[in-house]
Amino acid sequence: MITYAVSGLWLSATIPFGYQVLSLLGLALYPRSRRFERFRSHQLAMILLLPFLLQWSLGGSVASSGVALWAR
């Protein structure tokens, strides 16, 4: 996230930051709701979307091949 921001890629820096915020929000709300299935589904969806959105924001698979390697 910091690397993207320093490089001036603000959209690409915002995506992992949003992931962190949503993940912390989910962790904060989970003890109140006790709905593990919903928490798990949200986390899985975010884990699957993060590499796709980062790759898209960096310009496709050729320009962002490091993201695809990091996601494996």
C-alpha cells in the first residue's frame, strides 16, 4: 500500500487500504453479531477480489504481474 502511494498510484494504494478498513470493521462487528458464516463469506470475497482489483488498477496482467505472483 505504501509502495503504491509513494509511486503515485493512488487508486492502487486505496484498494489494500479499503481492504484493511473493511477487515477491521468486520472483526469489530463479529463479536456482536456472532454470525461467523457471514463474516467468513465477506472475508473470502475480499480475499478473492483484492488481487483482481489491484491487477486491474495497475493496467492488466502484463503491467502488474507481481500482483498475480503475490496472490498465489
